[in-house]
Amino acid sequence: MIKISKPPNLTELAYLSVKQSLVDGSLGEGQRLTEESLSTQLGISKSPIREALTRLESEGLLNIEARRGAYVRRFNSKDVSDLYDLRELLEVHAVGLAVITPAFLGALAESIEHTRKHLDAGDRMAHVEEDIRFHNLIAAATGNEELRRVLENMNHKSLLCRSKTFNLSSTMAPVSHSRIYLALKDGERVLAQQAMKDHIQYVRNSLLRSLKATEPLTIYEEDAGLALSTNRS
């Protein structure tokens, strides 16, 4: 984290600093955050730290437990399913609302090219961040600030899922994004919406398959422990 010196808004800058550490992977899933440690790292008092953590909790990026502190959120199968079901509805709607201009299309094309370069370089974090930027560009093009804000937050949650929690291949992103871009460029709005729907469903299903490979083992181990405890009593 970057140490903050004489900021105009301590709470906002504390919020941005912690959020950046969440999305760039510096803070891992389930990692504990304390007001004391953050205060020392950022060089500010605990009050703005507390407000920043509360804000991040309200956005679904942290869990705060009384007398224990804040923890980077863990995502289970239901969390992922719920998140991507809503993302599908809103992202498809955003494609339908986006105002198509040469500047907008140019930004999408640039994003796709950056995604390919990051993938070729093996820079997974940068690749996933660029993936999210592509979706944020579409949300911003709707002109609907509330929709943009909600989707940006949902995309940050998605970033936490994909960059830290699951080993998901992102090789399909440039292909999927290109389908959306080309359909919009050709004025095929319905085709672009279908391409977005297919893209979101592919990522969701990949994440859920990844989770199913680990969650059953956790449940089995817990059940086995319970059975062992019962047999000993």
C-alpha cells in the first residue's frame, strides 16, 4: 500500500488504497485487516480507516466481525451463482443501452488488444483487470450513472473471484469480447447482447466447475470429523 501524506479526504483515500490492494491481489481471500495495521501502513488515524472498511463491507468486498476485525470476502458457489446471474441481466441490458460512437468503439478495440497482449505475456492479473475494464467501458457508455456504479462494483467482486479465489483460464476473453465489439460495430445490437450473455454464462459456469472441485472435499472432511467425534463419545 502507498503511504498517504496530507490527503484532502482521508476516508476516501484510505478506501481507494485498500480497494486497490483487494483488486490487485495484494490482499488475499480471507486475509484479516485491522485498523491498527492499516493506520500504521497508511500513516493516518483509525477513524477514516474504520469508515473506509465499513464502506468496503457495504460493497460486498469485506466481511467485518465484531471484536475480530475485517476479512477479505470468501466466495462460495451460491455467491458466484447469484453474482453472475445478476451480472448477466445487467450487462446484457447495458449492451442494449450503450451509445455507440467512434470513440467508444475505439476504446473497446484498444481494450481487446491490451487483453491479448497481457495474455500472451502471461500477466494474469493485468489481463483480468483489462477484462473488467472492457465491461466498465460498456457500462459507462449507457449514460446511466446508477447502472454504471452498480456494474463497476459487481465487476470488482468478479475480479476478486477470478484473480484470487479460483484458477480460471481467461483465454476466451479476447474472443468473447471481439464478438461483442464486432456486433456493436456492425450495428447488430441483438447479436451483441447474445454475445454478452454467452460470455457471462461461460465465465460463471467455469467458476462453478472450479468451485465444485474443491467444496465437496471441504464438506467431506467436516463430516468425517463430526463422525469421528461422535464415535469417540
